[in-house]
Amino acid sequence: MEKLPCKNTFDMTVHIVVSAVKEKLAAGMITPDELDEIEQALTVENSQVEAFCHSVHERCMSKSKLDLLVPPRTNAYGRIMVQPLESLFDKRHRRFSERQLANYFHMLSSIIGREVYERNHDHMSELMRNEIRDHGSNFAWDDFYNHPEVVRCRLETLGAIAQAFDHFDQRMNWFVNVMEGSAHNPEDGAGTLQFTEQQAKAFLSALFAECMEMTQNERERLQQYVGERRCKNIAFLIARLTQM
């Protein structure tokens, strides 16, 4: 399996350091001053290192953009986070364009952080493959969405989103701007598709629908997964949405 460019960068750095130390070891004892020289050669105004890092950074950014564009049918985590929004894609009453999914995934990545986004992506993809392997033709997406690990992942993501909306008006303006952004830069607000506050309300209401009518057991499970603070964040967000 191909590693991410950023992980390759880390591995390459370790390889370079170890190689340099081995060269010094072959020549005799390594002194602290010589280790300082190795560190300086690898990190300070080294044109070769800077060129390498710049190249890898470009590849990493390019891959990140491509990952955000992966359609939810092949992206288990993306599909999990899109499933609550299915009613908005109904052709008879469409209120959301599939072309804005990349902007939505950018919003998720911005809020929960790229590292958590990738971890969720990898974990849910592995879980999906295991479930397909174990159930074969009996695999059903509805059952997958209700898998305890999937429910936990989705609720934890919703908790993070709700916390990000703690400053509701500012975050809502940012959200609308992201959803109206271009495919290359979702935060520039320069896309061709409109996304109004009423669309934002419908979008977030659908996303948090499962949190609006929970049983006592489900509320206890939510608090176990996201904690008391984020439970309050979710309640606050739902209250603000109903007031719009």
C-alpha cells in the first residue's frame, strides 16, 4: 500500500539521519559537535533538503485535494457522513448539489483536523472491507451504518462539528462561504453554486437529525462518546437551527 507523501517525508528524514550517523560511525567516534553538524546540514538553509521538502509538500497537498474529492461510494467515512443527507439529494426535491460534496468534506477536514479525518477514513475503510469479507453478498449498507464503531465515529464527528459552531453566527457565515467556494479553494467563496442560510439550516438539520429525537439510552450513549461539553454543544446548535 502506497504511503502518504508526508509519511514518506518522515521516513526519508529518518533514513538520511541514520545514513549520516553511520558514515560518522565508520570513521570513528561521534562527538556532540559532529551530531550538531549533521542536524544543521539537514535542517538549516540546505537547498537540497528545501527542494525535496517543497516537492513532497506539493505532492502531499495534491493528494489531500484528491482525497477530498473521492466520492462517498468508495470512501467509507465520506459515505457515513453523507448518509444522513440523502433526502437533500432526492431528484424530486433536490436542495443540494453533489458537486458541493468536496466542499463538505473540506469543511469536515477543517473542523476535525486532517489527521483525525485521515484516521477516520482509514478506520472506516478497513471496517467496511472486513464487513464485506465477513458477510459477502449479505453485506448491507444500512447494517453498516448501525455498526457500533460507525455510530461512534459519526457521533464523535457530529460532536466536533457542533463544538465548532459554538460561535454560531461567525461559523455559519464561514460554512456558507465554504459551501459556495470553488472546487480548487473551497474557502474563497468563488464557486458557481449558491448556498443560502436556509440551505445551510436544512443541511445541518439533516446532519444532526439523529440527535434531535433520542431515547434515554441513546442520549447516554451520545454522552459516553462525545462527553458532556459536546452534548451541550449539540443541543445549542440544534436550538439555534430551530430559531432560524
